[in-house]
Amino acid sequence: MKKEIKGNWYKLDNAGKLYPSIASSRVSTFFRLTAVLKEVVDVDILQAALDISALKFQVFNVKLRRGVFWYYFEKSKVPPIVHLERYYPCTSTDLRNSQPVPFKILYFENRIHLEISHAVSDGAGGMVFLKDILKNYYALLNGEKPKKSPQIGADDSEGALSKYEEDAFKEYYEKKIPLPTKIEKAYHFPFKLIEKGEYRITSGTFSAEEFKKLSKKYNTSPTKLLLCLYFETIQTFVRGIPNLKQKELKPIIINMPVNLRTIFPSETLRNFFISVTPSIDLRLGDYSREEILKYLDHYFALSLDPKHLKRYISRNFRNELFWHVRLIPLVIKNLMMPIIYNYYGESSYTSSLSNLGTVKIEDAYGDIIERMEVLPPPSEGNIVKATVITYNNQTTIAFGSLTDDRIIERAFFRKLRKEGLEIKIETNY
């Protein structure tokens, strides 16, 4: 492992470098992982559990610092303080200025939330951290002393990052791999933005087992069926727009993050994901459910091939190797990055659907958890986004929205109910 720790600080990973520069009052870069407990949270015990986990996970317990050319992380020995949830989710943060660490632990009644910036980690890495906090919480709740674990992210005498801290994009970058083909500009919802600092959440919880049976009925997987229903929902919305001209149509493109740890062997807790972008083009006509599912089968068979994914790793990492990019002062990068991100990133997506999959907890502390939830980071370019997670035979899909219009969420859940699923809907508005 190459030397990467300089005293008490280290670089942001390849994906994380982007997020501090694009952070704003609407685009916080923070997503939320939630454990809904069976009993009300004991705040003192939660703080004690966080103290232990923050000391263990030095990779998360860091402060963002401003350099001449890039931001960097400085390790902190002071655990953060848990807070009562008072504001809209994923918004009460200021990554570049007053935020002491790039995550927050919040509580409300029987819920424990981890809000964490993509600057430091992704959903898979954040879930490891949250599960450790919950494990310590359970032990302390039952009068036990949590087992001591070696620190993850402690300074090493060799000045190297541990396997949990590595920039996995760098590890799997291959210089001669060709770049992927750039996708078209996508259709975007014509909805009005709400006030800055607000974030609308609509979530639906249903039986994972029943949805799996429904997926088998269509000879597909639960993820593909959810994606298919989302495509159908957007297709119906677009076709219902009055006087929409053919030349105004653009492809409906969904951004789907892929956890690369399931494909390339890595234990990093930092970012290690890329986005695949299935799409349908209504300029070619309407798509039936059978056509969408057939397309998704072929699309994912090709897109999740390791050789294909290496092209995205190459694209992501190659940009930071250019000397002229490295030497642009940070103040200029902060002005340029949001424009570049919008033009090359979010302009290419209609929405996103991120599935963290099934969370498994075999230890005893899993018994205190009723279900898990995940919320997407707010986005100005993709003002309606969705996330999915399954725990204890309960699947929860949550829509995060920066608009007051609810037509997409309502239409999607109507589709699920039409298929015979019982859904519990919750909102924050």
C-alpha cells in the first residue's frame, strides 16, 4: 500500500473530491441511513455508543479542511455529539464551513439517523458505521461492555492507509482502458423548486416476501421490477403532458448506483460505486412492461460485467491525473465543479433509484430494530429521487423531492397497490 497519510491528514477519495465543491443550500451531498427501533431511543446510551464507534472508525471521524488545490480530511480525536432531529432530513448541514465532521447522528422518538456526506463514504460504507453504533448501543443498553476493536483508520507507522481507507478507484484503475460512451441529455421533470432548506419525503413500506413473489410472476428480480414500474410511471406522466411536441422529448434515463465491492474485492469504507444508466426513449414509441423487463435483462447483463465497469473506473480516476486539473486553485474549482457536474452529470439523468439491498444482522442487536430506511441526498438537477432498502422482510422505498408536486410518487405507489401489495405510506409534509 502506498504512503498516503501525511501526519494526521489524508486525501479525499476519487469520488469524494467532487462533493465539497458542489455542496450548497439545496445540494447538501448528505444522505440518510435510519434504524427504526422497537422502543424509544435512550439518548445517553446512544451518545456513549457513538463515542466508541467514532474512536474505532477514524476513517469517518474527520474534519474537512481547505487546501490550495484540493480539500483534504484531518483526523479528529473528539467524538461528535448526537442531536435531536429538528430540521428537514439531509439539509441541516454545512460541509465546507461549520460542519465539525462529515456526518451526524440524530434521534427522534424510536429512530436513529446517520446522515453522512458522499465526500467521505457511500451507502455501503455508511451502513457498516451505523451497524457498529447500533451494536454498541445494544450492548450498553443491556449493561454489557462493548468488545474492544482495533481502530479503523488509525495512523500507521508506514504512513499508509488501511484496507478500510483505501481509494479503491485508484487500486483498480487501469491506464489503457477506453472510456465509456457519453450518454445523451435526459428528460427532466418540469416541476417548480420548493424553498431552500426544505426536503419532501414520501416513503412506502411493504412485504419483501410478497414483492419477491410478484417479481417471480414476471420472471424478474425485485430490483428490476421496481425499476420497470418507475419507468412506467414516468412514461405515463410524460405522455400526459398537454401539447408535448415530439421534438421536446428526450430519453428517460435512471441513474442506478452500483456497489463495486460486490464485483471487485475491496473492504474500503470510503466511496466505491459507479452509476449505470438504463433508459427508454419515447421518441421510439411507448414501452410495454414486457419490453422494459426484457431490455433491463440485457442491459444489466452487459453493464455489470467487470470489463465494462472498469471503463467507468478509468473515466472517474483519469481526470484527476491531468496536471492542469491538479494545479487549478481550489477557489476556481469551487466555481467550476457545480457547472461541470450539472452539464456532464445530472443533465444526463431524469431521476435515480438506489437499492442498498437486504441488510442482514445476525447478531442479537438486530432484534431491537424494526426496520431500516435510507433517504437520497437532495439534488437540484434530479429533483425527484428514490432509494430502496430491505430489512426484516420489510422493503421501504423512499422518494426525496425538492418540489411540492407529488404526481410521480402517488402514481408509483398506486401501481404497487394495483398489483395487490399492502403499503404503509409515511411523509414529512
